[in-house]
Amino acid sequence: MMAEKGTISINAENIMPVIKKWLYSDKDIFVRELVSNGCDAVRKYQRLVQLGDAQEDGPYRVDVVLNEAEGTVQFKDNGIGMKAEEVKKYIAQVAFSGAEDFLAKYKPDEGESGGIIGHFGLGFYSAFMVAKKVVIDTLSYQEGAQAVRWISEDGMEYDMTESDRDQRGTTITLYMNDDEHDFLKLWEMRSTLEKHCGFMPVEIYLSEVKQPEAHKEGEEPKEDAESAKPQEPQKINDPQPLWLRKPSDVTEEEYREFYHKVFHDYDEPLFWIHLNAEYPFNLKGILYFPKIKNEFSASEGVIKLYNNQVFVADNIKEVIPEFLMLLKGAIDCPDLPLNVSRSFLQNDGYVKKMAAYITRKVADRLVSEFNNKRDDYQKYWDDIHPFVKYGCIKDEKFYERVKNAILYKTTDGAYLTLEEYKAKNCEEGKDAVLFYASDDKRQAQMIKLYTDQGKDVVLLNTLIDNNFISFLEYAERDAKITFRRVDAAAEGLTEEGETDETMRLALEKRFRDCTGDQELEVQLKSFKDEDMIAMITVDEQTRRFSDMSKAWGRDLNLPEKRTLVLNSKHALIGWIAKQDSDDDARDVCRQVVDLAEMARQPLVAERMVEFLHRSNLLLTKIVNG
Ligand code: ADP
Ligand code: MG
């Protein structure tokens, strides 16, 4: 073969600047591209061996070799190699025609990083993002093939000559740009390789060529000082990731080990789902339910997406429904068009169906845990419930699947489904009302009023619960299910029947005067608990709005509709009704209101100070007569 010069065809002048710009933010993907080319070359050779067209000649491997002194990174493989024509065809004539159409179609959106679109069949050229010169040295497996050397300094023009290489395979040498020398550092390259190539299908090794130390005057030259010394290669990847194995062949221990290693989480996962489908989607992966330490910190989860064992990106919300991001996992989808822009993924029917399929699998697994291992399920319900509730709110189809596996924890520590709660606590034929507490300590007094009557009170005390119950009331509007906080109404705690309206009006006036609140609504009811003097109820809906506005960090100071309910059977109420508005009666009224308030939440600031002061006065009066 004669030495030859050429120009890389198909508008390389147009493509190179685009590649450099697109990929600018994710430069390290050249590592993924060149290592995956090496793996591809090895796999092709293995395939030929299988077909009987080549000799078994392992062990097969890809080596990444750093040489800081020379400023080079090398990618070496013992795959099929290339003949001169192949280098020209696959490397020099950028591997597809219509490159311009392609670029026009899959142009990234404004402000989008190249992360997801790096993989677009121009993989080899990503080398020019970081290198000022690229050399390919390759020998094809084919008998009598001549080894070739290909050199290009800009990705647009090249020189090609014969090479004296005698080993089958390819070595790509990158002479790194001066400002890309970080890639020559062992730890930097190792973490890049682990991220992108951690599960590629051929063994990958990283090593470093150390220059001999400079010979100092007066010292004997060290042994071996003549030659640069390659260090012991470090193994990078797991070529047989767990997700590719048959679920029935994988032990629990292996699942746990994989979890700790891949997600660097030393807590134990709660349980996991091994997705292993050929149909309707070619999809493999493992999703773990982590112990969620902090509600709403979505950053806890991470779902790594792979395309045939090549890492693509973390947490691509176009493919994985957002609420699943609370999970940790790896998903490998060989058929996804991952080489395209995000807006394309968003609108792609196949991607949508696959996201729905993953959601369904997660829901089915929850239901099967509930049906088959209810004891375990109850144990980790406290960990998973924010995730389940968030999923229900986000995706009604998910809700429809898991709804019978949603549990309500009672203040007595039991876990009930909605049906179980209704069967125990609600009269048949009547609309179901679930009583709940949002704070079992503060609301202990109100909770007791219900539990004393044998009614269960469920605990809904996380941020998401407010949204969740509003969602549920809406989703179950036909079944008429209502959630009511223990301080929301007095109905269940009082007898039905007429009250004395004249007395009620008189008391209303008295309490309005002494609280200074002329809007205060006062009801007079006969309480089931005879010793209780009064309670304050707060309208459920207005209170929820107010709570939500606080949860969003914007306290709109929304008015809560409050009612003072007085026990008509209690002697003190009868006494108040008979008093003129003297100071004693006034203090007693205020004390009654404060006590009622304290049953649902602590008094704050001045109100607490006044309450304590008034309590002292009243006690002193009793003693002094
Ligand atoms: P793709 O891998 O998507 O085909 P690339 O630009 O990464 O695109 O590579 C172009 C082609 O060059 C490959 O399809 C392959 O034929 C050839 N090639 C690249 N690297 C190697 C290698 N290490 N060994 C053998 N052939 C290679
Ligand atoms: Mg490639």
C-alpha cells in the first residue's frame, strides 16, 4: 500500500464545528464512544468465532492507557481490526450518508446539553473534541491483511500509511489538547470510565505509563530507568451486569451487593423489581425501593439508563416517570432512540408506552407485596408511602392499580386499607368519613375523644398527605369518601337533637364580647363526653387551603373558618349563661376558649402568657374565696 492523503468526506467542515459545540458540555463522552467502539470490535470478532469464521483467541479486552508525559490516552482492543478500505469507508467517509439531514432533524433544543444526544453514530469523531491529533493503528483479523496507520489532526484531513503492527485489533491514540490534561489523571479517567463504561460487555482495564524519574546528578541510575514502565492495569467494569441475568438465578445477596456497589448506599434496600422483558418491550433492569430518609428529597433516587450496557444518562424524565425517580435503579433499553433530542423523546409514542409499562410493573409489584407478604409490607409502609402517594397524585393509572394496597396507619399502630377502615368504623349505606390526625401529640386530646368511642383515627402527618387526601376524595367522588381531621367537626362527638336557640344566642354574644371576635360562631350541643366543656372546630376545607399555602412557603394568611362548640350539659356553660358580664364571667369565658384551643394546638406567645396569668388569678380566687 502506498502512503495516501485524503479528505474526510461528507461535509466534515460543517459537521466538526457542530460536534464540538454540541458536546462541549459533556466532553467526557469521547471515552464512552471509543471504549464502546473497542467493545463492538471485540463482540464482532466473538461473533465470527461463533460462526466458525475466526479462531478463538482470547482473552478479549479493551485497555485504556494513560501517558501523562506524552500527553496521550490510548484505547486498545483485540477485536476485528480494520483493513485500509474499511478505515476509509467507516472512519474517513463519515459512516452515514445524509449527515446533514440527520443534523437538521435531531438538532438539540436551545440550551440542551449533549448528554443524551452524544450517541449519534459520529462516535469516533468525538475524539476531536479533546485531541489535537488522533492516530489509528489497526490490523484486521482477515488473512493476509496489511496493518494501517491513520493520522488526522483536525478530523477533516488525514494521512494513511502502512503500519508494522502484527497483533490483531486496533489502537486509537489521542494526543490531548493542552487544556484537557485532566483526562490523563488516573483518578479522573477512572471515574469517567466507571460512569460510562461500568457495565460494558467486554473487560476493560485502565493503566498508566509512568515515566522513569529523571536521573539526578551524583546518583546511580535506577534499574529499568531506560524505559517507561506500564503500571498494573485496574479492572473497570462488570461485563455481566445483574440485570441481564435470569431473575430466578440471582440470589438475594447478589441483589443487595449490586445495590450497595452501584448506588453507594449502605442502607439496605427495602425490596426490588427485576424487569426482564423481551415483549412488548426489550427492557431489562432492576429498580430498588430505597429507605427514603427525607420526604421530597427527590435527589435521593437515581435511575441510570443504559443502551446495550452503554451508560446514557441519569434520571431521564422523558423515559422514566418523574415519581419513580425516588427509586434507585438501572434500566437497559436497547431499542430506545436515545441518540435524539429530549423533545423528540417527549413526544415519542414508543417512549410513552414504555414509561407506562415500567409504571405498571412497579404498581403490580407493590400489590403483590401487599397480597403475599402483608407483614413485611406493613413494616416498610412508613418508608414507601410518600412515594406511593406521590405516584397516585401524578398518575391516576398508577393509583387505579395500587389503590387496594394503600394503607392507613392508625394512632394505635394498626395498618388498615380503606375498605378495612370502613368496615370497622363506618355505617353501611352512609357516606364514609375517615377521621385523621396530622399530629398525634398535639392532637392527643381530640384523638382520644374518638378512640374512646371505639373509632379508629388514622395518622396523616407528612407533607404529601394534604394533597393526597384531596386527590383521593376527588378520585373516589362516586364512593363519597371524606377525610376529616379530628378537630374539623363536632358531629361524631355530640348527640343529635334540638338546642335552646335563645340560650345559644346569649352565649354567642357573651363569647363574642369577651374574645373581641364579633364573627365567632357559637354552637350549643349536648356532648357525648359529659366532662368536656367546649371544643373548637375548624372547617376542613379552609384549613387545608391554609396548610397548603404554608407548605408552599407562602403563608397567604387564609382565614380558617372556626366554630366554638359548647357543651349544653356542662354546669359551667349553664353558669356562664346566667352571669352578667362581670370580670369573673369574662375570665371564665376566656379560659374556656383557651382550653378548647389547647386541645387542638398549643397556645403561642402572648396568648400563652395571658392564659398562665389568668389561670393564676382564678386559682388564687378560689383559695381566697
Ligand atoms: P458507530 O460505532 O455508531 O458505528 P463510530 O463513529 O463510533 O460509529 O464508528 C464508525 C465505525 O468505525 C464503526 O461502525 C466501525 O466499523 C469502525 N470502528 C470504529 N472503531 C473501531 C475499532 N476500535 N475497531 C474496529 N472498527 C472500528
Ligand atoms: Mg461507535
